[in-house]
Amino acid sequence: MASTETPIAGIAAPRRADTPFRRFLSDFTDSRLAVLAAIGLAIVILAALLAPWISPQNPYDLAVVSVFDARLPPGSQSMDGVTFWLGTDGSGRDLLSAILYGLRISLSVGVASAAIALTIGMIVGLVAAYAGGRTEGVIMRIVDIQLSLPAVLIALILLAILGKGIDKIIIALVIAQWAYYARTVRASALVERRREYVEAAACLGLSHARIVFRHILPNCIAPLIVVGTVQTAHAIALEATLSFLGVGLPQTEPSLGLLIANGFDYMLSGKYWISVFPGVALLITIVTINIVGDQLRDALNPRLQK
């Protein structure tokens, strides 16, 4: 039979267990701006994923695009009666559709390069912190040298050698960014390396790989998540910069940066929408990722938890 017990007067009912996930969710939702940014970022990601189904047209299908519809202002209609809500670019492509497809490429490049750079930097940082001595010294000197150079300069040099293409720009961004993750992981792992539980695991004869990946790495995940979020936004901005300069992606694989570059020549003639609308989409994407990353940093920092 179901229990019919009622709370005794003057005694509070038992509270729900305050799990780490509940505490994290409570800390993250403390900021309305972070919640709005998370909602906006979710909308951007969904729009990019569903671009082939929600776009008014395929902006790169030559059978659909007409040069007679080039540079139409927002709200104009084509000869076939199709409404271009954000106007068209210099090639007659629907700008709304081009932005949705460009979001797919920008997010793909940013997330893929950040994930690969995080993996490489994580392994290098763990090895440097755990090995110590000359190994740590050599690795950190390489990291220091790379961090002293602008990431965009490293990417420009690599793309001048590798050429254009999604795979080429991902390689360039990985090489330009892995050092950020290596330094972050190394700093966190050094603290954990001196903990008693790590020394106890070494005394028990556990392998170095098990100590590093089973005991040290889990305690370095929180800062990695924060840095990974911020560096994803940085990778998207860096890719847009490189594409704007004409050394990133080819015209057949346009990202938001390339869409902005395509409309730059028309700005002085009053065709502002060709560059402005892709620029607004890029700005929203980067800002929402950065705000979510900042709030993740506060929610995962034990010193700031309630």
C-alpha cells in the first residue's frame, strides 16, 4: 500500500538531494543573459543543422540561382514570385539560404578544429605535467614560442603552403590553437600531480597511463570545457578572417566570412545587406558562444559556487 504519512507539524519535509548536476544547472541559470545566449546558440545550431530543409532554396544550385536576381534588396521578389527576405548577393543567391549554409560550414570548421586541437593539447599538457624535468621544459618552450606568435599569422603561413579547402583550414587552425589547451591542461595537471591520491596510486604500482587518464585527467575536464568553448568561438572568428582575406575556403564552400567578403565590394554602392546580414549572423554566433563559455567558467569554478 502507498504510504499516507504526513509531515509532523514543526518539522520540515525532507529536501531533494542536491546533486552536482543540480548545483551546476542552478549556477548556470543564475544569469538571464547566459540563458538567453544558450537559447540563441541552440537556435543557431539548429538552423545550421536543418539548413537543407528550412532554406528557401539551395543557394549553390545553378539550376535555381539566376544572375537576373543579383543584388536585390531585402523583401524583393524574383521573376518567379520567390520572396528574398534578406535580399540576394552579387550572384543572385538568396542571402538567407546562403547564411544558413554558411553557418553549417563555419560551425563545422570551428567545432572540428577545436575538438582536434583540444585532444592534441590535452595529451601534450598531461605528458608535460606528469613527466616533468627536461621533457616538460622542452614541451613548454615550444608552447611559449607558439603562443608568442599571433594565431592568424601562423594560420596564414600554413594556408599559403597547404592551399584552400576545409581540411586545409582545419589543419591550420589546429596547429595554431593546440598550445592554448596544452598550457591550460599542464597548469591543472601540475596541481593534481602533487595530490596524495596520485602518490598513493603510484605506490600501488598502477601504470603511468592509468594514473594520468583515470586519476589526473578527470580533474582537468572543467577548465578544458571552458577553454574549449572560448576557443571554438575564436576558431570561427579566425576562419572568417582568413576567408575574408581570400586564403581560407574556396567559393564552392562559402562560410560566413566568405559571404562578408563577397559583399564588401558593394558596400560603397549602397548594397549593405550583402555583407551586413552575414556579419550579424557571425556576430551572434561568436557572442553567444563566448557568453555561454563565460557562464560555464563561473558555474564550474568551485570558488564561485553557492
